[in-house]
Amino acid sequence: MPPTTVVNDHIVIEYSQFQLQDSAGFHQAGALDVDATSPWRVVAGRGGARFHSDSNDRDVPVRLEAWDVEPDKPDTSWQTVAQGIIEPDSAEIGLRQVTGEPTEQQLTLVKTGPHHIRASLRTTLDTDNEEEYETDIQEEWLIQLWPVD
């Protein structure tokens, strides 16, 4: 079974972060609490989710998928980095920079209400290479969403 809706988008990473924000905007994903004392990848909750990237100040491709039911895990070229539940206030959701505007493309969810989120990542980051800079990293995100039953 294929996803109900797919958006292939991209986002400029600022401060090593980007957001997934519902179009209603009653609750800002950027306001979700993050424990800055420990490593994190995704924080999900009211309004959307915040993502922590290995990149900074560069354009990164992001594929958003809406599903009726939980999809199979992505193939082994992807690393699932986080799962959680978002609580959007609308059925339209899209990417947003930390300090900028949302991207033009919006993903239409199956329905309004809580959704599971699975974030997966493909990256060239070599954790053994301390000399690697965020501008040397190639990364791509896959974000899958499906309704909470």
C-alpha cells in the first residue's frame, strides 16, 4: 500500500535545526522543550516537531509521507532516528526554518488529530572523523506520519 500523500521538499537548516509545523499555528513546534544537556534528534508534540540535524546553513532534502496505517520501516539505507506522536491542530503540515517562513509545500494528513511520526535519516557523517564539518555532510530525511488509532 502506498502513502496517501507525498511531498518531496527541502529546507535550509538553521542552528542545526528545522521544524515540522501544522498550518493552523496555534501551537509552535519551535516552542517544544528540548533537553539541551543530552543529544537529541526529534522532539514531537503539540503543533508539530523539532528536528536536530548534523548540517547547518545548507539546503537538505526532506520527504514527507502521510499514511492511513503504520508503514513498513524504510529500507536499510535509512536509519530510523526517532519515533513519537505529534498533535497537529490542522490536517495540513509542512516544513519551517527556525527563523524563517514555512516552505510552500504542505502535506495533507489523513485526518486532523494525533499522528505517529517516524523520522529516518541518510547521512554521510563519519562519527570517527573529528575533522568533518557540517558543510561536508550530505544528509536526507524521511518523515512518515500515520494516525493514532
